[in-house]
Amino acid sequence: MELLERWLQLPRENEHLEFKEARNQYDSNKLLKYCVAFANEGGGHLVFGVTDKPPRQVVGSKAIPNREATIAIILEKLRIRVEITELQHSDGRVVIFEIPSRPQGQPLHLDGAYLMRAGEELQPMTPDQLRKIFDEGKPDWLALSAKTDASADDVIALLDTQTWFELLKLPYPTTREGVLERLRGEGLIVQSNRGWQISNLAAILLAKRLDAFPSDVARKAARVVIYEGTGKLKTREDKTGQRGYAVGFESLVDFVHSSAPRNHMVEQVLREEVKMFPKQALRELIANALVHQDFEATGASAMIEMYSDRIEISNPGQPPIQVERFIDEYRSRNERLADLMRRMGICEEKGSGIDKVIDAAEVFQLPAPDFRVGETRTTALLFAHQEFNDMSKKDRIRACYQHCCLMYVNNQRMSNESMRKRFDLSEKKTATVSLIIGAAKEAKLIKADDSESSSTRYARYLPYWA
């Protein structure tokens, strides 16, 4: 009962916990699907008899009248044993399903459908996610050796240890052995009878020159292509990074930012030269592309492509979460890499930093960023300044949804007034903004906050998943 009370106080559901009212009954096939989705994502708890919107309340559930029979059905259909607990809360009966994780390397399915959760919905797992599960137990690419039988001098010559210690804000050891011990302690190098093994992770992060390592490592260098105009017909510059991600990150961001066109609108306000794409936004998106890429994808790397009207930052692989949830959820494809990048101050401590990207776009009066998932790559787009009247309906709806998410994660609520400020529109445009909000509601991206005023004038809005 104490655990249930703690769950009720959580600000939101997560990948391991979900509430359902299920006051009278619950579809048995849908229950099986949820068991599949939970198991595929590491297991968790499904709770019946509780409202799924905060402030959560116990409402009681009559579903699952025969606990043992339900356990038997799940075991027969899915070959996993789900524990079901009934709690007699003062406000009604609560049913808790404890769903185990799937076996290693084996995604779970129901009648051929490999499912995962996306907010309150269930959706098929992507081929990229399935492949990752099937590859479990195989050596992680980042843990493989980029160089074997290296001498101590080789390690120091190949890796920029000086910059690494500076990023970690640690004093540089007075001896070479101290440097090597720190690298070994972080699991970046391993000592053998014939010398040192430098891992792919160490090379990717700290290489003085990536092309000093084998081609499968060197080809992971970030590439920057700057085009003339809005298409790929004429290339102004094509530059491939040479240094490791961590030790070369600041120079990479500086180069991309300095190459961007000017934002004349913001310059008029600040009376100083301002680049079109906010540096903070570039920093977050480039870091995300490096950290979340699929290193198993051969011959592919993070790409930064700049045009006169936009910049596209992409990485190999598909994300483990829906693009609509980038602002409030975080799941890293490469946890060890992400952890080290965070400790070196390159990535966000928590979350993906997408909220900072959206906030910067609003401050710089840019169209809403766009996030697209293709068969092999995930791409983030930042657009050059565009007048409100030139924005498409799709652009306006996307901006409305992102603004609503940004307000929510900052513990605020979107309103007509806040949307007008986002677009820098006067009060005369109240009706126009109301149409945008209406279109976003119709697209089921936002919803009215029923806990606030019911007056249209003072209405407040929430993201669909809140």
C-alpha cells in the first residue's frame, strides 16, 4: 500500500508504470498487448483502479475477477508469468500487474505484433529497435577495440588526454602512469600481456585524429556540408571532423555557428550581429546526433547540412521514443557514451535538451524546429526566420504543440496570450491564434486544461500526453 501511495504522487507515468481506471472491465486482448509492450521495454507495473491523470485518485476496479485464471491465460499466450496483486484501498479495489522483462535477445510478440508503448498508445517496434534486441549479448560496438597492443606512448600520442582532464575539471596527473590509470579506471583502455587496448569509445571521444584509427572508427567522424541556396546543387564547403567527439566538440559547434547566415530581425532589436541559428540550439542538436546515433550502421555518421533557409542535423538510426515526446522524455541509445559526455559538460544532465532548442527558436522568432524519422536516419531541422504570414498551417500547428509542451515542462500552461507572444503578434490577432489552437486540438496534439477556467478567453491548454 505504501508503494501505491508513492506512485500516486509521481508527476507523470513512465516507461515502467501506467495507470488505468478499468472501473468495470478491461479488454483481455488489450491487456495482453500491454504485457507485451511492458516486457519489451524492460518490464514494469500496470495498475487498474486509478485515474491516469494527476491528481490521481483511486476509483476502484471490478476488472480481473479471477486472478489465477488471468495469470494462466497470459502464461499460455505469451510464455511469461505476470504476478497480479489485489489491494483493498479505502477508496476501492486496486489491481497491480507486475510484468517481467522479456528474455535477453528475444522481443515478445502477440500474434506476430512486436509492441511498445508510446505515451498512452501502443505501437509496433521499429526494425531498428528489434535489431537492437536481437543483438543483445553481442559485443557493444563502443566496447570493441579500436587499437590493440598499444604502448603507453601510443595511448598518450593517440588520445587527447590533456583536453579530457580539462573537460572533467580534474588536475592533470603528474605521471604518465596516473593518466593511464584514470583511462583504465573509466574502462576506456584495457591492459593485456602485449600492451594496451584502446576501445572504440575512447577513440570516438578522445582521438587527436580519428583517421589514425581503423576505417570503421574514422568513418564515424561528424561531417559538415554547407550549400549555396536551398538545395544540394552547389556545395560551398564540405568538412569532415578530425578530432574525437568530446575533445573536438566546441570547435565543431563554433564552426557551424560561425558559418550560419545572419538573423537580421533579431539584429534590429539587439543592434549587434546575430547568427540565424542560436548557438545553444545547435549545441544541443549536434550533441544529440552524436550521442544517439546507431554505431552499428556501417558507412554512416552524424551529418550537419546547412542551407540558406535551414540547417539539418541527422544521425544514423531511429529514436527509441516518438519524436512528439522528445521534449519531455529521454532514452539514450548509448548510455556509456551519454554518461561520459554529460560528465564533460557536453550533454544535458537530465533530458535531451530539446526544450532548450524550442525555447531558443521562440526567442529568436524562428519557425518551430521539425524532427523527422526516416528508414535509416533521424533528422532535426532548424529553420531561418520567417514572417508569421509566410508560415504554413503545418508550421503553425507544430509551433503551437511545441510551445504547449515547453510551457508544461516549465510548470506553466499555454494560453492564447502566450501563443501571441510566441509569434510576436498583437492582441488584434487573438482570433487568428484561436484558429491555430483549434487546429492543434483537432489534430489531437493539445487539449484543454479542465482544471482551469472554462472561459474561452482564459482557456489554458496541455499537451495531449499530459
